Amino acid sequence: SMATGAGDDGHGAGAGATAIPSVILNTGHAMPVLGFGTGSPSKPADLANIIVHAVRLGYRHLDTASMYRTEPTVGAAVAESVRAGAVPSRTDLFVTSKLWISDARPGRVVPALRESLARLGLAYLDLFLVHWPVAATAGGLPVDKSTLVEFDMEGVWRGMEDCHRLGLARSVGVSNFSAAKMERLLALAAVPPAVNQVEMNVGWRQEKVREVCARHGVVVAAYSPLGAYGGFWGSDAVMESGVLHDVAAARGKTVAQANT
């Protein structure tokens, strides 16, 4: 699951669906502020059906990555959502994917995006992110530290800019970039990043990252906004917060609703 800062208008919500507001990126494109993340360690066999159901409920932003190995499933769900009439067309959906560390090298960025698009069965992404400011010669998980090489931020970003210029990605951005790395990237970027997707929740507020991004018009998107409860990288600090339980009880909401 993921979310972004508050926005304005709804984004193509169908009949019976909840209209999820959007925020306008620095490219002029609207990004729905609630995204359906597909990076779960447990991949349900019926994930495509779950995504189609989410689209019927009003989700318009689908988030995947090369590393998640869910791109084919997300692509199938996009096609089925259109075929079944959950949305009028592919343009009513906002699809995000990410460049894995083994492709975060000059010369590999555009080919890696083309491979992601082929797995998704799509002509373009709405948002393509550099997954981590890290480069490696091999792509497996867990990451073998002996395969790590120096991350050429400028060379990789020039590749991201090529993706944007070629129309393969309507917006480009980054993920897991610190405030200092954002400053460095913004100083060299000809096409500025539209988004920085970082782990963020009420227990980890990312003040420095948010301040730098706000100053430069970069939207901060949150992954694991509920603390990745149950995830191997997660914490129970959000979902078991006494304060959030009190707020939820007072408002007649769930803890997850109180958090947002």
C-alpha cells in the first residue's frame, strides 16, 4: 500500500467507485494520491483478480517494480479492468514501475524500461522510478554486497530523462533518496524528478526529505504508510499505536483510517 500528499480532483472514478483525489506532478500529469502497492512478500495466486476488484472500488494508481516480479500480473489486471469495463481505458489508470539496482547503470535504463513495458503489455508508464540510489552487477535478492558497484547518479538520471523524452514514461522520479541525494540530483537534472517515494508513516516522518522536496516541487509518496505491519521490513509501531487507537475509537474509524 502507498499514498501521497493531499491533492485536488478525482481521477476517472467509475460508477459505484470512490473518487480518489489526485495531485498534479511537475510534469502536469495527475497522480491519484492512493496507490495499490504490489510489493508484498506473499504474492496471492489471485493477485490479478484482487487488483481488478481494487479498480472497481476506485483505485486508479497501481504500483509495481521489476524487483517485485508482479509486472505481468499488474499488466493482466490493467487489460482485464478495461475489458470488464471497470475503467473506460488504460489512460484512466496510473501505472508506476521501478528500475532495479542491476539496471541502474548508464546504457541499461531505457532497455530496462522497455523490458518492464513488455512484461506489463503497456506502451508507456505513468511514472518510472529509480528504485534505490544503488547499483549492482547482479539482480538477486537478498542483495549480494560483493556485486555492488558505484552508483553513477548523473549517468542513470540521463537515462531516466531519455525514457521521458521518448514518451516511455510520462513522469520520472526516484525512490529511497535521502535529502542530501535529492539535493545532488536536483542540481544536475535537466528533467527534474516528479516524485520521491520513501518509507514514511506517523512514526517515521521524513521531515528533511519532505522539506527538500517541497522546496523543489517534488511530490513525496509514502510506501508502507501503515508501518509495513506484518512485513519482514516492517514494524507494529503504527498499527499498535495507543494514540492512533484512541483517535480511531473517538472517530468511529479503523486504526488504518485514523492514520490517513
